[in-house]
Amino acid sequence: MTWISLIVLGLILLLIVRQGTARLSQTPWWLLWLVLMLPAFFIAGWMALYGNTPVPSGWLIVVFVTSSFLYLILLRRGQQALAPATPAPSLPTVPEEPARLLNRDEEAQLQSCFPWGIYYLQHIEYRPQAVICRGQMRGDANKVYQTVERNIAQRFGDRFLVMFQMGISNKPFFALVPRDRLPQPQQLWRPGLSLGLLALTFLTTTLAGLALVAPDVSAAELRQNPELLWQGLPYSIGLLLILGIHELGHFTAALYYRVKATLPYFIPLPFAMGTLGAFIQMRSPIPHRRALFDISVAGPVAGFLVTLPLLIWGLHQSEIVQLPANANEPSLNPQVFNPRISILFALIAKAVFGRALTNDSVLQLHPLAIAGVLGLVVTALNLMPVGQLDGGHMVHAMYGHRAGAIIGQVSRLLVLILSFIQPWLFVWALILFFLPAFDEPALNDVSELDNWRDGFGLMALVLLLLIIFPVPAPLAAFLWA
């Protein structure tokens, strides 16, 4: 399992560096990737030399800090290389004033778009890519945005994308971005690509499910008897249902708020779980924080509601076995799965098995139950309140853009600390560290959520804690009394 996790980490970091970080720096992407993979290489070398002996936590921290430090140095040097050369001291430079996006008459029309009773416009700033309007808000943020956005649309048509953001001094301002300077829209739906990836992922997950049931089946035997693939269907169908419903939850909520979104894309993986998950892409701005919250939370909720019955059904087909004498820590091995690895899983397992599940017993999971466990993992990982994950969008919507980023930074550190108790979280802790801390703001990023959504968001974060935290001793004594 550790080797598989290291391989998956390498692939994920490769995608992150190639698609994101490499665009911000002239440092070769492969060098950045190698530096990020130093902890993984260290763990792999330790396993090759010492087998299953745990890596000392002190060494892990040293390697992790060294990797992060080298990564930041290489990234910063590459960014400096992208910066324009400094002019010679003998040639003084005069800062260029950004080109005015509005003429005098248009500026007067713009000023009339801000009724003094709800937003008192004080001054207008011209930036290369936007017109910044600063002033004093004198009413409800949602009403202010709707009024100003409607007035600008009446006078300027579809010329500007109107954004309402919170400034550094906690004073809201408007930014008018010319639509002709925005990135050109790409093709929204690619059903051929989406269905092709789904079919390929169905194949890889079916093979992964077969490997769980019959690990000794060879490729030659499979070619001679293709009907063996039927044994992998419970795992494959269960896992794809969980992932697919999760993404359809996002997709449906996006349609409700008229946000353009792509169809779900599945990511096949020819080993391990058979897939790296699925995703959709938003191709138009989120209108407000309420929509950001609803679209973000819809995926984990929908996926969790499918995960629960599948997990319970799979547990009814699983078997109770004795805890091996050498098993001192909760294990992710599906053949000897320790229910104490998760508070939520322990509660569900105890409800299913009752008194038959004792303190010295573990579970031999049915493939459908394995899919359910992975559904819990997917739910937890998506609810992590970091950056562009669903949980990151949620805390952004609940507490604002800047506060959400701070929560994300703290969460990264907490997950890294928790990974020393829950080793299966270590790979994800590394990935979280290199995910962007900020996500894109909504058009109206000032209006706050209602109390109902705030409460539901807190419940979702409690669900995250119930999944990732192991069973504490007092609860274990109560459950297995």
C-alpha cells in the first residue's frame, strides 16, 4: 500500500507542477518535481533498506522541510528570471499611467451607476485590466451589488464583468473587467471525451476489483476466461457510482445557478484503486458566495449519501476475522481492516455487526465495502478546507476569501501533524502543502451566507473530523464494552 501511495503521489504532483506551478517560473518543471518528491524518495529508500520498519518522524520532518525550502528557492529564482530586466541607472524611468478604459463621458455615466444612498463612490482608479471603483457601502451588500451591476448593464451593456470584492482594509470595492480582455471560452461539453474516460475507468476499476477478489489471476487466464471480470464489478460499479454522483452533485448545483460547467471527467489508473477520481471544470464565474457554497457542498453531500448505503450493504457481505498478533496500529488492508481507523466507520461497523464485533476483531471487507471505504476517504479529502478543494470553497464562502486562505494554511499543518497518527494521511498532507492557498473569488464576494448555510458548513467539517480521526480510547471502551 505504501509503494502504491508513493506512485500516486508522484503522478498527482507531476500534474500539479506541469499544469500550474511551471507556468509561474522558468525553473524546469522536472527539477521542481524532483525536489517535491524528495520525501517520497526518502521513504522509498528507507523501505528498501529497512523493510516495514517505520521511518523516524524526526527524519521525515527534516526531509519535508528541506524539500519545501529548496522548492521555494527554485521557484523564486525562476520567477525572478521571468521578471523584466532592471533599466540602467543612467536612464531614469517614468512610470507609465495605465490606459484609460473609459473616456470622460463614459466616466460620468459610470458615476451615475452608483446611487449615493447605497454606495457612495469616492474615486475611480484605472488599472491595465480593470476599472476600480472605491467608496463607502451604505446598505445590504447583496442589494448594493445587484443595483450597481444592473445600472452598469443598462448603460454599458455586456461590456464589463462586474466584481464586488473586499479590500485589504475590509472596505468593499467594485472592479469592472472588460469582457474582451478575459480568456476566450473553450468548448464546454465534450461528451466523446467524457464517455471515453468513463469507459476506460470502468475497465481499470473492474480489473482492480478483480485483483481484490482473485489476486492470483494472470493475464493469460483472464484472456482465456473473460467472465472472470464479473467478479470485479461490485467494486467498480460501487466506486464509480460514488465518484459519479459526487460530480453530478456539483454539476446539478452549477446548472441551478446558471454557472457553465463541463461534464464529469474520470481519471483511469491502471493499478491500485483503478482511478484517481473524477472532476468537472467551471467555465464561468460564480455569481456570489451563496452559490459558491452550494455548488461546493453539493458534491460531498451527494457522494456521501450514496456511500452510506453501499458501505452498509458491503459490510453485510464482509466477514469478521481475528486481529493479527503483530497488528498494533489500525490498518488499511482490506483483508484485515481495523475499524478503529475512523470514528465514523467504527460507528457504522458497530451498528451493522453489533456484539459480534469485539475489541480483538477486524474485518475482511467485501469489494463493495472497499468501495464504500474509499467513498468515505473521497468525502474527507474533498472536505479538506484548503484552496480549490470543496472544503476550501466552503470556508471561503463562510468566512471570506482572506480568512478562508488562513484556515487553509492552518489546516495543512494540522493534517501533517495528524498524519503521524494516521499514516494514510501523509501522502495527502504533502499534496495539500503544494495546492494553491487561494481560490478564485465570486463576482459578489462581499455578501455573507445565512445562518443555515453556516451551520450546515460546520456540520460538513465535523463529518470530515469523524472520518479522519481514529477512535479515541474512551469511545473504544464504550463501543467494545
